[in-house]
Amino acid sequence: MKATGIVRRIDDLGRVVIPKEIRRTMRIREGDPLEIYTDSDGEVIFKKYSPIGELGTFSHQYADVLFKVSGNPVVVCDRDHVIAVSGIPKKEMLERRIAPELEDLMEKRKNYLRDRQNSVPGMQPVEGVDRYALAAMPILAAGDVCGAILMMDGDSPSEDAADNSKLMQAAALFLGRQMEE
């Protein structure tokens, strides 16, 4: 744990303000759920809650199935990090932060399909990873965006993601339904 040197007092309603610099650095937005942890030493720890993270094992299995069916690598992420990968070495992608471009896409609830006719390589959805998305679909649960599912460029040339767009839409809807249950 890293000390910030910032001290805040609890108000009469039990509230404490998390400084703007920390919220910006940790990508905590208004309305984001925070999970509260305590330990025997009296520490209170706030952690961003990822509802799709609860489906970790299930997300990995679903990504594996999509990879086997489509032949393209598949990535599942929550609103901040990659939580499941198939078809790409896990240590390359797992737990990495998503790029602001993907964050913006999710916030606007837009689907992304790369145009192979265009000479621009496309969107790099994960920070620090030199791989491009073929398709990205937001995962919605109870009307809220909780993550995204992506089909990525693989190591070998493959078919256009547009051919798999219905598969990706079905995956996003299915994972959203699982979140609601």
C-alpha cells in the first residue's frame, strides 16, 4: 500500500471525500461502486467494484469458446481492466488497463467494427499492448455498462470481424444477462 500524504476528516454523516487527483488517477467516476474492506489492523480499504469480475471463471470459459469458434483472440474487460483472455498469452493482456478510446466507446454504448478497407490499423483497446481490435461490443446489465467484449487481431490473418459481429453481439448480451442474475 502506498501513502499519499492526504488526510481527510469524516463528516457528521460518516462521509469522506476522495480527492480529485486520486479519483482521476484511479479512474473513479461519479456513481462508480466501491467495495469496502477492513482488516484486523484497523485499515479501511476502498476498491473499485467490478461486477463483471465476479464472472471471472465464466468469462474465461466464454472467451475460450468464442476463440475456438471464430479463430480470433477474444478479450473480456470490465470498465477498467482486462479480466479474461483467450487466443493471446494471458500475461500479455490480463489485468492491464483499457485504453481511453475503449472507455469512451463503452461510455457512449457504441459497437466498434474495424474497416479493413481503411489503411488505419484501428483501435488499440489495451494500454501498452500492440494489438488491434477487430470488433468491440459493450456489455450492458440492467441498463448500465459494466464492460466490453472484444475480438482482436491474431498472429495469423483471419476473416473480417464483420463476419463475426452477430457472434460478438450475442456474447455481449449473454454476459450482460449473466450479470443481471
